[in-house]
Amino acid sequence: MRPAAVSRGVTQIAIAATLASAFLGMSVSSAHAARAQTCDASAYTLAVQSLNGPAGTDLAIRITATIPDCALPDSLSDVRAAVSAYKGHGARQLEFTDVPSPAGAASVHLGRLVRHQRVAATITFGPQIVLSGETVTLLRPDLVLEKARAPKQILTGRAFSVRLTIRQRTPDLRASALVTLTTNGTVLASVPFQIAPRKRIRLTAPVTLPTSGRTLIDVAIVAADPGETTTANNTRRAIVEVTDFQVVPSSVLVPNLAGYGAQFNNHVYASISRDAGVTEDNVKIMEQAVRALHPQFSRIFFNLNELTDPDRMLSFVRTVLLAQTAGTTINITWQGGRFDTASGTVQKFANVLIDLVKNRGVTRLRWVTLQNEPNSTKLTPAQVETEYRQLDPYIQSIRGQVRFMGGDLVRENQETWFAYMATHMSDLLDAYSIHVFWDYWDTQKLQDRLTEVRAIVDALPPAEQKPLYVAEYGVRGLRTFNGAPAGDPGVWVDGTPIAQTNVAAFQQAWFDILSARLGYQGTSKWDAYFGRYDKGIQAYYMIGDPAQGWPLFPLYNFMHLATTTVKRGWKVVGVDEVAGTTGLLSAYVSPKREETLLGLDTAGAQLNTVSTTQITYSIGGLPPSRKLRLAIWNQAGDGLDGPTTTVNSDAAGVATIAVPQNGVFVLTTLRLA
């Protein structure tokens, strides 16, 4: 039987039975029944391809069984190829014997043929089973991996896509193949594809890299069918920097940061503090330290007693002027007590505020708050609203500079107060504030207070949402030590006042970083320096007792590092991170594109001495190929700021640093002194 016509070089022919049904004396149906039980030529089909490449022409042979029980030949006893003459290329007869054919597939080399030269093949195997087929010579495919593009940087364990461009250069054959992506011999992805002649396709390969570091991805086209002309153009490489953190400048969390600071004790110049050791001579040490701190957002109490006690009023005014010269944004809070027009306290307080702005040049007074922690008193939200509305008309002459901040709330019943302020005082208030204190062994509260208030405000109607501030925060320790009262805020396990420990400083740094990540505008620590508010003693300060020379405690050093590298008015932008990490970073960007990162490992929150554990931070999304300055607070376990070193980001904007587990780092484009 003559083979059927060839279609693009591939012919698949069902071979007729070697004996006619008439000779057997059977009908067609009975002949089919007989064939169903016999593995003769009728049980097989043959496909042949004549494939031309630089090394010559190969005849590809594939035998398949049409009856499942018929075995495919492992060897072909005879292969005959009749090459037809074509355009000056002569005819040839070739014969091959004992050709291996595992799973029915075989190949014989025909020498050099030209494209479209016809080949007729006769294949013999088994007990004289003969199959025939015909094909024309076509060019092998040539698959080219033109592009393999991956992101320059990605988070550890975060899925991403490698974009691939593949071209089939030759004109004759459709090809199928796999593109594989590997790193260090490990297969990351394998994508099958088919491609038509002289076409280009684009694929994406999903990849996840489980380990941080610079990763080389080898991309290759393999297992092409038919086999290719060459595999020299089948490979590409992609380099991906895999990091644990990634700065996301497009995600703006705070458009205009108020910054970090601390409460200024309004009685530091009054007799109550002079009796505790403050003098006109030694207070200059404290003032110098405060100005060197460069605080950015600070709160000052105004106490009812100031209205009747000239000594305390003078101390209050001097405190405000200290804050003005220190450069901090000032919030003045009416601390408590009767506040209404009937008693005259509203008018008197208004006169104090106006005098500060108009007569004393206090240009940094931006906020006024009425009542300290009102939701812990008998005051109602409605009463506090009345106080704000009574004060408002008396300070209209400075309202262009001074705005109202409402709240100063502790945890108790805070949802009710936020709801009331949003519903009834949205026209008055320009910001909300809270207070947060926690025991050093209960850092969950540190996190919960910030996140729960963020959620409360985010759930308010958009028009009633306001910027969030923390007007007081601090760490408390053990209230007793060796059976004796330990004072406020308590002590560390060895009896050290908690405010003087690295643990307290570290946790308050954690608080500041987390507050930025959650979109808080600013924080004011309780409090900045030694002084007496009243007869009680509250030793939360970071500049100590004048009897000891106004010593600087560990938190002062961290805050100084933060306020000299993060500036008021910068944006807080997002930081993406690996799920489950104990690392925490906040990122800040200036209008001139300067950048600073603050970071720590929250697992170091209970370590008060030197840590031998070094934490590696791999950070992406930084300015590429940029010289950065690195400084680490508590690098030596001494609560001090360590020396500044230089770190270079690579072309992908990645930098890797190592920091002690209880250290807090600053990585910045700014020059550090």
C-alpha cells in the first residue's frame, strides 16, 4: 500500500494487514475480530520525521501500539531509507540493522540532506512485522531563551514570578519543551510550553526562595521535542536579592511626622524641685542636655495651682521657654481641676496661652489639651466637651497657631470616649491622644494598646478620624524589692531603678518604632528630666537627679540617636517583612529623599546586659548603590550609642547588617557626627 500524503513532514500511517480478508475467507468484521487477537502489523502505527540540523539529518522513528497488549519493540531488525532526488541532490538508499528502539523510539543518521528532500522508510521488527512511512526533511527547531527577568529584590518566602521570553527561530516545526529554573541544583519551577515556527511566546514561572541572600537562578530550556538545532542559546541567569525586610516608599503611613520627645516637668524651677536639689547653677546642665536631645514633640502640664502660686507660674513659663529653645513642638495640657468660665479658670488659662504666644514669642506652641486622663476620673465626655467649647472663643486670637488635641485617654472605657469625641467634638479637635504604661515583663500590653487604639480610630467614620498621638508612655518595674516598697515606677530584678536600665530603654524604643508603623503622628515619653510635680516621687525620667550630676540614662542615648536621624516633617513609609519575624523596622523619608531606618529584634526585650547573639537584618528597598551610616544603640551592652560605621547598599538597593539582639540600630543616608 502506498503511504498517504505527507503533511509538514510528519506522516502517521495505519499499515494494512499482510493477508487480505478475502484470502482468509472472512468478512471484514470477522477479520477485525481476528486482528484484535493478533500482534501483527495491523496492531502498530508508524510516525517518521526527517530532521535537519548543523550535524546533518536524522530520521526520527516512533512506533506506537493500537492494541494495548501488543509490546513495543526494543530493537528494529532493519531500517531502510530511500532518499529521493531533490534540486540537484541525488537519490540514495540507506540500510541500518539492529537499531535500538527503547519504548518504540529510534533514530538513524542519514548524512546531509537538504530541506524538503523526501525520505521513504521501511521498518522491520519482531516476527517479520513491516511498517512503512514517508516524510520530507525539515529544519529542526531552534529555541532561544531571549529573556529571563526577575525582580531585583524579594522577601524571603514571598512568591514572585520570573518573566520569560522564548522564540522559535526556524520555519518548519512546532516544538514542545520545558523551561526549568534552578538554584544550586535545586529545581524551583518547571513550566511546559509549546511554540509554533518563527513565533515568540512569553511565560511566567512562579518561584519562592526560602533563604535570604543573593540568589542566582539558572533558567534553561530542556527536553525539546523534536530535538533542537542547538542548545547554546537555551540558558539565562537571573540574580535576586532575597531579604527579610523591604522598605516600601509608596506606602505612606504618616505624611507629616510630629516626631519623638518627652514631657517637660513644669515645676523643675519651682521651690518644690529646688528643695530636692535643683539649683540655678546645676539646672544649666539639664537645660544643655535637653537642647542637645533635639526633642520634637513634648508635653507640659499647666496646673491649677499656677494661677495662685507665682513661684510655680514662673517655673511653668521658664519650662515653656526651655521647650521653645529646644526646638520641640509644644503641647500644653490643663492637668486637672475645675475649669469653667464661672470660676474664671477658663479666662485665666486663656490669658496664659495668649501671653506665651503674643508676648513671650512661643512660636512652637501648637497644641492644647484639657484634662489629664479624664476617663479615669468622674468627668464625663460631655463635661470635657463643654470645657473645650468654653475655652475656644477666648483664644481665637491664637487659634491660627494653636489647635485642640483631645483625649489623653487611658484604657478604661476608651471606646466610649473616642466615639463621643468623634460624634460631638469633631469640629473642635484636630487630634486624639492616649497614654500607655506597661510592666517590663508584659510587653504584650505595649503592643495591644497601640494596635487597639489604632483599630478604634480606623473604625470611625472617615470625617471623624484624627491624627493619633501618645502624650505619655513609660515602663514600670517591680513595685517591691527585698520586701520593701520600690517606688514609682519600680525596679529591675537586681534593684536597679527601672528607668535606668537598658531593658526600659529598649522597650520604649520598641514602642516608638511600633507607633510609627501603626501611623501615630508622634510620642511624648513620661518624662524628660528630674523634677517634682508634687510630694510624690515619679522617677520615669531619662535625665537623672541633680545630686548625681543630671546623669543621662540609656533611653536618652537612644532618643538622641533617633531625633538626630529622623526629622519632624518627614514621612513614615511602609516596611514589608517576613511573616513570623521578631524583627521590627520603621522607615522615614524626607522631602529631599533622605532616608532613615530604625530597627530592633523584639526578642531582645528582656536582656539587660551584653548580648552575644548577633541578629542579621537583610533589608531591601533602600537607595541603590548608596553609602549609608549605621549606628547601634547598646552595641556594647552599656546603653550608649556605638560608633558610626559605613554600609553600602548594592545595585539592587539591599544592605545587610548585624546587630546585637538587644541593640537598636539606625541606618541612614544622613551624615552622623
